[in-house]
Amino acid sequence: MTERHLVDVHILLVRDGAVLLSRRRSADEFDGLWHLPAGKLESGESATAAAAREAGEEIGIVIDPADLRLVHTAHVTSSGREARLGLFFHALRWTGEPVNREPDKSYGLQWFSLDALPEESLIRYSAAGIRGLTMGTPYSELGWAT
């Protein structure tokens, strides 16, 4: 059987030089770590539609898919996890104020200055997307043997 890769969509909300992060609530090693609002692409859904849907589900904002710009793609693998392709979208505009709509998956939301990110507690996958935005790096690979 052919191995398949998941596709994740991540949303970069930036306001006044700060990016919105969510503190993950989970039963794995990522519990308590910061990450971008994100979710999985569903069958029959475009990537921008998925990002807009996830933004509404996770943080209660409305984004027109036309207002999303792809700023980074990460190809990621790690032991015991399915390989995935992460698409990181910068939201140019949105409507509403972000709120934690999934308290079972997130302890809360917080804005962090792009110059003062919580490096020690930021999931590497999210960090790659933020670097893609700030440094203009279009692609990265994480966890692959060199």
C-alpha cells in the first residue's frame, strides 16, 4: 500500500508586529507548547477554504480565502507520526476578534511579538512557518534524514 501524507493548513494572524499562538492541550509531548491555529485539509476542500474553515472553528474569526497568502510550505516527518505537508497562510484581513473556541484542544490564545517568540516552548513545525513569513523562506524540511 502506498504511504500517504497528511496536509495541514496553518493560519498566521499578525497584528501590530505580533503573531497569534495557541497553547496546545493534548495527551502527548506537545501539551502546553505554543503553535499556530491549524487543522487538516478535508476531502474535496481547497487549502485556502480549509484554512478559512479552521480559523472559524478554532478561533472564531472569518477569513475570506482570497485574503490568504501562502508564505511557507514544510514537509515534516518524525518517528511514530504520519508524514505531512504543512501549508502556512498569512491572513491579510479577517473579521472578528480571536477567541479560544476549542478549550478541549487549547489552553488559550496569546499574541507574541515576532521579535520575542516563546522559542523554548514553540513547536518546531509552527516555528518553521513563522520563519517562512519573517524571512521569506518558501520551503523547509523537518525530521528527514540528510
